[in-house]
Amino acid sequence: MPDSDDEYIQDVSDDEVGAHQVSRANGPSTRRNAGQGARSVGGWEVTRTWENVVEGEDGTISGTVEGLLEAGKRKRLLKDTTPLQRGIIRHLILILDLSTAMTEKDLKPTRYLLTLRYAQEFVTEYFEQNPISQLGIIGMRDGLAVRVSDMSGNPNDHTSHLKTLREQEPKGHPSLQNALDMARAALFHAPSHGTREILLIFGSLLSSDPGDIHTTITALANSQITASVIGLAAQVAICRTLVSRTNPALNPDEAYGVALNEQHYRDLFMKATTPPVTAKSTDPSGRTNGNTDNDHDGGGSRSSLLMMGFPSRIVESVKSLCACHSRPSRGGYLCSRCNSKVCALPSTCPACGLTLILSTHLARSYHHLFPLRNWKEVSWARASLRRKQPGCFGCGTIFPDIPKAPKGKEVATVKEKANGIREREKDAGFEAMGREGATTVGVSESGRYECPVCGMFFCIDCDVFAHEMVHNCSGCQSREAGLQIDGVQSGELNGHRHLVDIQVDHGGDDDVDMENGV
């Protein structure tokens, strides 16, 4: 008889099956009657997603599907774009749970394999968004803290070590205290001008600690180290205490999230790529408002100048040893202070300790300080006034045709100016003529999205590309220098005024005002 993985089930009647079924409720388990049709409160609920699908005039659901896809894209973009002071030089320790709790299959294929895959994507995105930052990885396995990779600014080092973890299996219980102590030791020598952060991926419901973990949490708070937690099972009290103690000015729900599914888990992971808002402000004299502790652990966010070197790449005819790894190579970068050769940038010179970066690294970090404004949804009335732009300004995709106004209704357009922003139009004739799916918040009924600075129309794909990849508006960048467009002068960065004022027309040195920047 061949082997079978199916479980043997005895033939029973429907009444016996109903008498032995248990409801999945929050309260005590109760037996479900065979004739009971309604579900108990707190049980599994069915989401009727098919009720949101509405047929269009042509008898298809393509309009609804297109609207839902645009809603998913715009949901990631509709965020606060207020320019805030952020720490763009970050020092982050990623702590991964490598215990047996990660073998659960509630996240496909398993928590362990999915975490390793998302961790590799996180490392790539982290250094893409924070090119002048540092990262280290620590694992929790069998009651111990394991150092996966040292603090480094090279993403290849971290991804190579994460790939080796695939050959290992989760083992034992996690030790949160040992991992936090190792992370604190790794961040102890981080300079005061950068941030000190911990991102914890916790899949277990317990922690096997050798001592009092509250003492470790107090030491983290005194060292100005902030912690964020992503839970894979449920919220744990000690993790919430860790978040609230290390982030006193932040709501614990913003720094502690529990993954609901694979996509939500990835969103929580990638959320940590954005630099945190600086908790303390500084006055022009350099005195820190609030805590004035000047010891090493009380780093804070003081206003200070940071010396950096911008070396050029060299190619030698004969191989020579680099100062960072002692490996022979022909290419590299020479330190602008001591002429020591390093392999890659950004890095710190091993000889003199000078921070070595490229100018492009510094430029790529500035979009966090000056985020691109959210583009506005364009109504049919607004689109009817701009018929001269039939397609997207970015990619040239032709927009949907503008429908005619219903008979018996006149388009009443009221123009008003507010704070020098572009003129707005209020429509009374196109209210019921939106596309299917356009009732979703953030989705344009006309398929057009307008930049509030230059007034150009873009499609949804260019909207996503501009806000997630380029971080600049192609319409604003295409304007000639010195032109004044609706009260917005060139030289503004993503439409934010009085943040960066660069004067280059007088032939003198550049005058840069960074009072609200770094």
C-alpha cells in the first residue's frame, strides 16, 4: 500500500461534525450548533471583495481594476511632505530573530526565508536612500547574540553574509537582552553627529535573558539609542516597553508594528529606510535645547561642522594594497588628507579617520530633507481648461479623452488665488462623470496628476517614478534658471522656499542657508 500524507477521517454524520467544531473566537471556546448560521462575534470574518467590483458602461470591469491599481500606487505616495530636520548620517543595527519561532509558515514560504529575502532588499534600499550611512546585522539564536556582519557602509558585505544564513536552520530561543547589549556596544563609538538606531525583527513570544532586561533598556535610553520593532506573531509587552523608553517623543504604535501579511511585512521593513526626524532642536549658538548633557553617550543633534573628503578614483598600472582590507587592487580612491587608498566609497579612512564620500552620495541624501510635494488629482473641469496638453509631460502617454458636459448643466468655473499657488477651478457639471474607481481617495478621475509648482500634468506611473526614484519633478527641472512661475522662483528645491538659497548670479562664492536643513 503506498504511503499517503492524508489524515484518516472516519465517516460521521453532519450532526456529529457540528457538535465537535470549535469557533475561533477571542473568548472561551464554545461549541457551534449545527443549525446556527451566523458567526460568533470575534470569529473569522469573510471580506466580500467582489462587491467592490462594478461593471462599466462597456460591460467590463477594466475601469474598476485600473482604479484599484492606481489606488494602490497612490497610497504609497500620499504622505506628509513637510520638510523636517532629519539625521541623514545614520548608524543602524539590524537584529534578526533566528530562533525556532521563525520556522512557522504563516508567512510564505516561512518566516525565516521571507525575513532573509526582505533583509537583503532592505540592505539595498537602505544604502540607496542613505548612501552616507552605516549598517550592522546581529542575529539571535539559541539564547545567544550572533554577529552576522560588522558595521560597514558597503552593502555587498551585508548581502553576502545574509546569503550564508540560508544554509543554516533556526535554532533555540532568542535572547533579546544579549542582542541589545551587543548592539549598544557596536553603536558606542558612533559619532555624535549621526543617529544611533536599532531595528528589531522579533518573531517569538518570549526572550531567554541572563539578567534584568530593563537595565539594558535604561542603558539604551541613556546612550541616545532609538529602537523600532517589527513583530511577526503578536505584540510583546517587553518590546513595547523598549520602544516607548527609547522613543519618548514618539507614539509607540509608530515604532512598533506587527506584520499582517507578506506585503504589510515588507512595507514595515522598508519604512525604516527613511531617516528619523531629529528629536532635539538647536539654536544658532549651537546650544542644544532640552538636554544639555555633553558626555559621549548624550550625542543628541548638535549643530556642528563635519569634515569630509571627496576623493577621485584612480587606476594604477601596478596593483597595490588598499588600507581598508589589505587586498591588492589597481583601482581605488586616495584619501584627500593622507593619500591612503580605499576600495570603495563611502567609507572612513583607516589611517586618519576622515569621512570619504562622493558628491553624488551627499546629493542623494538631500531628498529626505526636501521631499517632493504630493501632486494633486486633476478633475475633468481642470483638465478641460488645459486641452493643450493631451499627454503626460514625463513619458508622453496620451490621457483619456475629456467627456462632454451633460445637457442642461453648465460648467461653472470659479478662479481664485491663494498664497501665490496656482489658480484652482471649482466644477459643478462633471461631478458624476468620473471613471470607475475614481471615488477612491487619492485617485484622479481624469487620470491626470498636477504638480503644484509648475502646473504640468503627469500620469500615475510618472507620479510614482518621480516620488520614489527621481525625487524631483521633470516639469520644474525643465524650466530655465531665473524664470518666475506663478510666484515660485527657480532655485527652490521641490517647491520649498527659504530652505536653500543659492546665489550664483553675482560671480562670487555660493551663499547657502541651511538653517532648516541638516
